[in-house]
Amino acid sequence: EAGVAQSPRYKIIEKRQSVAFWCNPISGHATLYWYQQILGQGPKLLIQFQNNGVVDDSQLPKDRFSAERLKGVDSTLKIQPAKLEDSAVYLCASSPGQKNIQYFGAGTRLSVL
Amino acid sequence: DQQVKQNSPSLSVQEGRISILNCDYTNSMFDYFLWYKKYPAEGPTFLISISSIKDKNEDGRFTVFLNKSAKHLSLHIVPSQPGDSAVYFCATRGVDSSYKLIFGSGTRLLVRP
């Protein structure tokens, strides 16, 4: 069974530029999550989708971050404009349902210079 | 404020000995706890979980203990192997309807041959 796919693996941008990350969850998984992991910290949930609806985006900085999950399958996370403090690993995870174990992708490491 | 705390950033253990990783939480309403393991350049992978109706759960070399009165859980690895060297994250499932995971900051385990 294929795991959670994320791209790109690495991205380097300058502050105020825009960036987008892509995630393809495990087939059939209804719930999709985006996490931000800053160096030395644990993953922090940014947004959670159930199919193509948003369940929780309480920790998403909505002035600069946006995410969508069209058709309830793959998802994109965008940052516009990026700040230095956005440097982190962005992890995508999926699960069959909200109470199930979450499976993580390898993440996208973002460096904002 | 951190709801899940892992106060030891790192731990070094000799191969064959026991590794004990600790985790504290603040909210007595949390009822489900998980441990994830993370290797460099990979996403976290689920290791073991425990429900608050239990005080112990075992899976091979891995055992998780839960002390609800102390709001404390620990992960025991016996015997430790060099391949266990990784970052271990403690997490709890939130009590709101999203069931989102709340992670600790992680403990880096090094098992010396």
C-alpha cells in the first residue's frame, strides 16, 4: 500500500515570496492533516480536513496560509507571503477517520531566507 | 502553554539495556495517548498507544505505562537496539470534536552498540 506522498521534499525561498506544498494521502483515507514542525518542537496541527470540508483550522495563520482539498483527495498548502519564522518542516498526514491512527508523509523542509 | 511535555530532550542508553522515555500532560480530560517514532528525513510513524481505561499496554519490546493520577506516561523499550535510535514523540488526542493530536517536543534516543 502506498504511503502519504508529499512534494517537494525541500524548498528554499526568500521572505515575502510565495510557496505551495502538495500532499496525496493514502487511498481511501477521509481525513487529511497539515502539521508544521519547527526545529526542536513537536508537530503542530495547522488544518484538518474531513473529505473536502475543514474540521479544524484554529491554528492556521489565515492572513498568510491557505489550504484546500478539492474533490476530497489530494491537498495543497500555500504560504503567501512567507516570513522567516515559517522555516519548518511541513508534514501531511492522513487517516481513515478522525479517531484512527494518522500516517505521515516524509514532509517538506522549507527554508525562508 | 504546552499541554504535553517531554522534559528530556535526549537520552543515551547502552544496547541491550532498558530505555525509559517520559511524558507529562496537563489536562485530565485527555483519554488516549500515542507514541510516534521519527527517523531523520522521514515522517513520524505510529509506535504504540494506550487508552485511559488501561494503565499498561505492551507490544513486543515496547510497553507504555499510564499513571492518570500523576498525569504521566512512559515508554519502555526492552531490550534497546541500535535501530531504536530516533526521536520519540508523545502525543494525546484532543478532547474536542476534531480529535486532533497534540504532540510533545520529542526525546532523541541514542542506543550505543
